[in-house]
Amino acid sequence: MTDDQIVSAMLAAAGLSPSAEETAALINSYPMVKGMVDTLYAVDAARYENMCLTFQAEAVFADWA
């Protein structure tokens, strides 16, 4: 698949319909972003680590009385 086809497929899967200019910018930047993601997974020790901070919302009862 070409970068154009990949980006178009990802946009369609996400339900997004950007303008032609935005789509062109995404297609042009796709190789750089893909390279950055590949670099993250190039480190074997980091392959199974959580790559970002996560926030888990939990309901907590606060007794204000």
C-alpha cells in the first residue's frame, strides 16, 4: 500500500473527513510519524512497556460532613 492509501484508510476507519489540504499534510508527514513509531519499538526492553502516562478514573466517595 502507498502512504496515500494507508492514510486514507486510517482516516476512513476513524470516521474523519479532513480537507484536501489537511489530508495532503497528513500524507506528507506519515513517513516521519511511522519512523518515530518504529523507533519506539526498536528498543527490545521497551516493547512491552506502557509508552505513555495513563489516567484511570475511579469513583471515590469523599465524606465532606
